[in-house]
Amino acid sequence: MSDTGGGPEPEAGGPELSQDEQAEIDRLRAEVDELRRKQDRQARRRRGGWRAPVSVILIVLGCVLAPVSVLGVWSANQVSDTSRYIANIEPLVHDPAIQNALTDKITIQITSRLNVTGVTNQAADLLTSKGLPRVGTLLKTFAPQISSAVAGFIHSTVHKIVTSPQFANTWIQVNTVAHQQVVQVLSGQGGGAISTSNGQVTLDLGPFINIVKQDLVKRGFTLVNNLPPIHPSFVLFQSKDLVKAQTGYRLINDLKIVLPILTLLLLGLGVYVARGHRRALIGAGLGLAASMLVLGAGLLIFRGIYLNSVPESVLPSDAAAAMFDTFVRFIKTGLRTILVLGLVVAAAAFLTGPSVTAVRTRAAFASGLARARRSGEHAGLSTGPVGQWTYAHRHGLRISAVALAALIFVFWGRPTAAVVIVIAIVLLVILGLIELIGRPPAQPAAPETAAQP
């Protein structure tokens, strides 16, 4: 007969197992299950062994193409977007180094054609022939001083004009008209107000000299009316490799849309193919930031090469430096934006991961918000049904907040590093509000145990 006691019956015909024997059997079964799981994982790794190298190759290619994409978009903007081009050119006329270079260039072009010394000598000869030899001799003696004084007067007048709003407006107008000709410059055709010659990109100063001549006439210096039309050139950019740059521009301009899309596709596929998506996303973000650092270093090196290649007689070193820094400032803005974006993405992927640091950071964040919520409830501030609904839909709200932040960044006209940081901060605030407002349902109170007699 079977025992009516509570323990399980031993198997028929077999000895009853002791607790130690049963524990040993359970341990062996657990080891067998663990071995089977390890074999399954190894089999999956062998089947998906291609994922890791392919993911690395795709992410590296995307990071390599990222700087090229920045340069391509910048080059295209300088040609296709007039407002962007003017925004790049306009600050040059306000730079003191450029103003001084323009002043010297225009002054030399005017004074070299005036020949004040020759005019003074002619006047002296005329006075001598009129019976005033002493006056004529005196005038001829002071001819060099008079020429120097006239040159100083013209130089100071030109500088006042160059630094005036009228000159700045003319600068914008001339460059706006000439903007369409930049395409010809980079395509090697030249022509118009902006042209290429001997590896130089030059701007015709004729319209600006006309402004100076008109101002000098108004001041009573009518001698400039005798000057013929003057069309000197002002070097905007000089490079021994201008032809190579033009060839590269034509290629990049054709790929200005393809390159950014291809870069994003490579990075996205690299993250998708990887076995560990979060780890791959961290690598892609850090790689993208590193590629922008390489681009920044490349610009710094090229700056030194460019400044050393410009003769002082063509463009003063300070003006050449101001010219280069102004031309590449939008490239620097773009690389800073992408650098910060890569760091933000990498940090977000890391903090949402399973590492001890990430878990502790999230726990501390959630604990602080929970304490703030409890303090508010104790003070009589309760979110009520809104808080319960927010808690129930917190996952969807978080995804929506991240998606909205991504859309704002994508459709922002020209995002900067500051814009990326502000969007990231606002997103963190929204996620914090979701956690703060979300009110978990009240837990049922544990029943009190009856007191033992």
C-alpha cells in the first residue's frame, strides 16, 4: 500500500534517492543544459561569423566617406546657394587685414597712374615760362613731397571708403552678380568679374575703384577724372593645385547628394549587420567623431601649406590667413556639428546598455526622479490619471521623443554643434519629465499576519 504521507513515492522497483543524490542529479542536469546552450551559441557564432568583419568594414567605410561628404556639400553650397556664398564672402570686407590689403591695392593702382611728380614738374615749367622762375624752381624742389602728400591723402581717403557701408554694399552686389561665375571658375572656364589666371582665383576691382574716383572728385581732387578705366585684380585664392581642385570639385559636385546618403547607408548597415547593435552604434558614433577630427587636422595642415605658397607680393600673409579662415569656416561648422552628433549618439548608446556604469547611472537618475515625485505627492501635488496614463505608455512616449528629436535635427536648416547640444538637452529633459510625471499604480498592501497567541 502506498503511504498517505506528503512525500513523493519512489519509482517502482527502484531504491529511494537521498537528498544529496537528488541534488547531484539536478546539478548534472544543469551542467548538461549549460553545455547544450554553449554549443548552440557557438553554432550560431559559426553561422554568423561573417557579421563582425562585415560590420567593421561598413562602419569604417562610412567614417572615411563622412569628411568627403562634408567637403562635397560645402563645395556644392558655394555654387548652388547664392545666399550661402554671400554669407561666406560678406565677412571678408569687414576684416581689417582684407581692408588694408584692398586699400593698398586700390591706392597703388590710382597713384601709379596719376604721376603727381610729372604733373608738378609740368606746372613748375609753366610757372617758369610765365616769368616766375623762383616759384617754378621751388615747386619742382618740393615735387616729391607733394607726390607723397597726395599719395597719403588718397590712401587715407581710400581706407575710409573701403571701411564704409557703401563699399560693403558694393562688395555684396558685385559678388552676388559674380556668384554664377564661380561655377565657371571651378569648372576651369573663368571669365566675368571672377576669373582664374596662373592658378589664382581673382576678383575685378574696377567697380570699387570707380567708387573711390567718385569720392575723390566730390572732395575736389578732379585730377582722377583724367585716369583711364582701371581694372586691377584682387587675389581671392591661390593654389598651385587649382586644376586638381577643379577636377575634384566636378567629381564631388556630381556626388554631392550621393555621398551623404551613401555614408548614412554604410553606417546604418554596419550597425544593422553587427551581432551587437548597441556596441556597433557606439563604434559608429566614435568613428564619426574621429573622422571629423581628422578633417579638422587636415584643414590645419592645408592652411599652413596654403599660406606658405602665397607670395607676400600677391597677398599679405595676414590677409591670406583671413581669406582662408573665412572660406573654410562653414566646413569647420559642419565638422563640429557631426563631431558632437557622433559623441552624443555614442554616449546615448552606451548609457542605454547593460554595463555596470550605465545601469548605475540610469538607476540613480530614476531614483532621483522617484524621490522628487514622492516629495511632490507628499506636498499634495499629484498627476492623477495623467500620471497613470503616462506610466502605462512610457515606452511609446520615449520612442516618440527620440524620433521627434531626430526629425528636428534632420529638418533643421543648417544645424550647428550648439543646436545638437540643445536638442540633446531638451530630449533629456523630456525623458526626465516622462519619468517624473509617470505614476506607477499603487501596490496592494500586504495582509497583516495574525498575532500568535
